[in-house]
Amino acid sequence: MNWIERELEIWADATLERSLRESSPVCEAPGYTESRGRLLLNMSSNDYLGLAQHPGIIDTMRKALLTEGAGSGASRLVTGNRPPYSHLEASLADWQNREAALVFANGYMANSGVISALVNRGDVVFSDQLNHASIVDGIILSRAEHARYRHNDMEHLRSLLQRYQDKRRKLIVTDAVFSMDGDQAPLLELASIKREYGAMLMVDEAHSGGIYGLRGEGLCHELGMQNDVDIHMGTFSKSFGVYGAYICGTHTLIRWLVNKARPFIYSTALPPSVVAGISKALVLIQGEHWRRERLYEASRLFRSALCTAGFTIAIGDSPIVPVLVGDNATALRFSSALESAGIAAAAIRPPTVPDGTARIRFSLSAAHTDIELTDAAEQIRTIGLQLGVLHS
Ligand SMILES: *Cc1c(COP(=O)(O)O)cnc(C)c1O
């Protein structure tokens, strides 16, 4: 086992080592986190709508816990399919205006399970270079050919579709909003390409569900191209503030997944209290449009404050705002200086992002106030100047 120590040293020397640290929620202040005894503005959470501490969701979960117990006890195909599931899946299908929905334990299992159920040896998956790791792992599991196209490069995608014309099944898969960059996939163009080449289209709405669309349906609805999406994937771990994931599509797709998606079949069903909590979050997401409005406002304000400070920030309204730093050591120093200034914002390093693009990934929440964000931008500017990331 000595090799592990040696490999870890190499990893640490390249400033790539990660370690765990504790972080607690602050119930009375949902935009904050407590770490090492200090209160920090939480700019590293995916709880975009500020629902993770919502009393209504917590109350629903507590009641379900009392009637349904702690765990589900089995896979859904055995005896784990508790009553809260059918209610949630019917609500999801209705919300997305789809025939059917299927809940998975989490987004990682949904992506890896769905992709490996849809394609196999002899097939090909066209996947954006910046897609989430769970998509990449699904492709590896499936044994299909992995055709990675350059980020959002539709010409490159077309040329790969030409090259792999002879493959049996073709699946195009993309994040709707990219998790480490906050930019959007060209979904309208992807819809026309998928029709042109007779491919299936799968869209991962992990960072856009709850945020875009009049009822938070996601970016595909906002753009009106949802009917071109064959496999719609979303999570309950980000905007929903809970845990879990889902797939929406036709009855036939869902029937296939119940029979073929191994992470669905061979894993214990989510605790029923979690499923009940998700249903409550779904009601809030559909009805409380002000949370989305607040998030757009926060995003516009924070982006423009950083631009004014001299950072290069993409225009947009996604709550994911990366500040590119470049090298790993500077990114780590930036993050710890932010912590000293009362801000929790993680340094994101390779292999999560491509080499040489280490960054601080700020994520916003509807719970952040204008003053908190303006103050944060000022601190970020000061630290940027100190570390030479910004030049005055
Ligand atoms: C977070 C994320 C996932 C995984 O979801 P979990 O529920 O956290 O496992 C999948 N896809 C994307 C794009 C994500 O950002």
C-alpha cells in the first residue's frame, strides 16, 4: 500500500490535494454558513433559491418521518416504493408537461444510470467537453463510443456526427447551464441538429431547474424547445434544497429505465421523508416566482459589481459566477483570503476544471441581500489586487 502515500505526495505537490472540513448551516440566516466557529457569507452553495432551511419543507419531512419511518428498506422494485413516490412523480410529469417521470437517488446515479441504459457497444454519445463528471462516467459505464465535442462548438459536433454516421444509436447530451462556468448550452441549435441527424437528445438541468421558466421548469421550457428533449434530467439537490434527481420523458422511456437503469434497480429507494420533502419543495418552486426574480436581481448586481471592479465576467443571469485565476496556488490563496474576509467561496481546481483554469466559483442565492453582495464584490476586488489577479 506504500504507493498511495507516494502518489498523494505528487498530488499534494501539484497543489491538487483536497481535504474535508466541517460547515454548518445557520438556520436564522440561510445565506450564511458557519465554519471553524466563524460566520461566513455562503457563496459556495447550490441552494440557489434558499430552500434548504425552509420551515414548510422541514415540517413536511418531519411528518413523513413519523408515519413512514427512517428508511425505505428496499429497492423500489422490491418493497421500497412508498406512497410519496407516486404523488411526486405525477407532480413532476405535470410540471414538465411530460407523459411520465422517474425519481433517482441523486443526479450522479440518474446520469450514469440513464446513459448506460440507453446506449451500448456499437453506439455513440456526443458529449460537451465541459459536461458534468456523472455524464462522463455514464458514458464510460455504457461502453459506447465517447465523442467529446469542444465546449458549445456546434460545428465540431456536426463534424463528429458525420464521422460516426454508421453507429447504431446516437445520443447527444449536454448540461443546460454548465456547473463551473455558468454559461448556457446552445439548446435551440442542439434541437435542430438532433432532428437533422436522427439522434436522441438528453439535457441535464441540474443548474437551471427551479431557476428558469415561469414555473421553474428549466431552461428548455424558457426557450420553448422542451418537446425536442427526449430525456430531461434534473436534480433536487440544488434549487430544490433537498436531495435526489429525476428523469422526465415518455411512458416508454420510463418503462425502459425501470427495467434497465442499474442504479435505479440495484439501490435502496430514497427515504420516504426525503421524497415527501421534495414534493413540498416542488410546490414552492412553482408558486414562489419571487425567489427566481430575486436570484436574477442578485446575479445582475453581483456580475456588474465585479465587472466594475475590473474582472472579466460573462454577461448573463445564472447564479454561477466564476472568477478565473489560472494557477492552483493562487486560487487557494484567493479562497483563504476570502475566508478571512468573511466569505466562503471554494477554489475549484483541475481535474474538476481544465488545466490552467483554476477559479473561484461564486454561487448566489435568493437569500443574499444587495448589501451583502456589494460588500462581497468590494472584498473580492481588494483581494484580487493584493494577489495580482487584478491590476489597478
Ligand atoms: C450536481 C450535478 C449533478 C449530480 O447531482 P447530485 O444530485 O448532486 O448527485 C449532475 N449534473 C450536474 C450538471 C450537476 O451539477
